[in-house]
Amino acid sequence: SMESVKTIETKDYTVHVIDCLRYSKQSQSVLSEILRIEKVVAIDFDWNPDSIDRPPAIILIRIACPTTGTVFLLRTVGVRALPSLVLNMLKNPSVVKVIADSMESRASDLEKFESSFGLSISDMPSVMYTLPLAKQRGFEKAGIASLAEHFKLPFHRFSSMQVSSWEGCDLNSEQVVYAASDIWTTLNVFSRLQSDDYIVKYLKIFVFVFFSFCLFLVVNSNLP
């Protein structure tokens, strides 16, 4: 029998490919160990191409975890219910879920997610999208590809991987690297946007303190 968890090490992170159809104690152990300590994750999903004989269904869920340097690729071909550990994480308000671009641009993806697993976006608290966050930071080109380019992060604008079959018995190493790299970039874009936020915030505080001090000196110098 095939392993329920396939692990691949890259220089930046560890990838765990988990087949939810063959979910086992090993799968549960790997997920539990990592998801219980993560407070921010990036998440994305892929579906089978629309076809006449079947509705589109989510076949791959990608989760990037920064604290442990881990990417999960959860294969959900033929699966109607998510593992409870993943479901609990998605419903947990104390875990921020980062999704690329905006709620509007991802509406069709989110609908497919709901029709696949019965979980709507309203059931998932603490979801943050990269596009409105980037707009707040003053980025005119706020799509994930433009942001990745701005921050000099790897991003696949288009690849044969996007149209290759994800429903086969096993993902090949090229598919694994492509899928993991994509979600890791989303996580890094979010991280950079957040760190930019801190820089701006502390710069404002510094400017405020500096001018307050100058005002204090001016007022005191005019006192008799």
C-alpha cells in the first residue's frame, strides 16, 4: 500500500503531501504536530477542470505554515469531508488564514470549496486577503503576481503545471515543488506587507515623538 504521507525537503521548507482518501494515524500525527502551533497560515485550493459529466470539485488544498517552515499539500480527490484537524483550524478565529488576491476575485474558488466540503467563507473567521492589504499600503498593482515581483519572490505567472493532471495516483516532484512554491510565495507576500506595516507605524510614532519634542523645546525656550 502507498504511504499516506510523502515528505520532500527543500532549502526553504518541508513539504508534506497527504492523501486524505488514505488518511491515517501518521497523517493525523504530522498535521497535529504542526497545525496546533501555527497562528498564521496561507491557504489555497485547486479543482478539477469543469466537465459536463461532473461538477467541479476541490482536489488539492495547499497550506503554508511559517513557524515550522512547512507546506501541506492535502489531496482531496474523492473526499467530501475534511480531516477534523484542518476543519478546526479553518474555523478557529485565533488562526489567521491568508488567501491570495481578494474575496471578489476568488468568489468562484470559494464557491467550489463550499460545494466540495460544505464549508462557506462565513464559517471561516480571521481570513485576510493580500489585495486589500496591499491597497492599504499604497500599492497600485496589488495582484499577487505584481506583489511577488515587487518583493523579488518566485512566482509562476503561467506554467504547464497549471493545466497538468492533479488527479493522478501520485503527484510528481515537479507538481509538488510548483504547488508548494506558489503557496509559500503567498505567505511571504503577506509577511512582507505586514513588516511594511510595522515600519510605517513606527516611522509615524518616531515622527510624532520628534515633533512633540521639538514643540516642547520651542515652548520651553519662550518661557521667562
